Amino acid sequence: MNPQIKYVLLYRTPTKWRISVAEEDGAIGCGALPDTAPDASAEAAQQDMLDHLRQHWDFTGELTWHETKPDWWAAEPTTDPQP
């Protein structure tokens, strides 16, 4: 069974883009986007985050992003057809 994504966080640090993924069951995964440069645009990092979710979480939905403070973004799935 694929985990259901509840929300994700994406934020820039001086050395990398950091991520957190919260699942519906309460599990949280944290890490970084290893192939995304710290000076990459927010849009590029958001796309890389979506690609990361598709590859590592088998996520099939889309994300709706909003900036919560400078260089910090949060997103919730907008569609996810998994049962």
C-alpha cells in the first residue's frame, strides 16, 4: 500500500533545499533534494520535490503550493487517486 501524503514542506538553506513529508498515518520523512542547487528557483525546487514524491513515495497527485515565509513553502495534495 502506498502512503498517503498529508502535506509537504520545502525550504531553502544556504547549502541545499530541505524537505519534510507528512503522511496521513502521522509518519514524517525529512531530508534534502540532493540534485537541486541551493540557488535554484522555488519553482524548480517545487518540481524537483514533486518528482521526488513520485519516485520515492509513489505519489500520483498534484501539489498546491503557498509561501509561508521567505524561502519556505508548504503544499497539500490537490488530487491523489490512490485508494
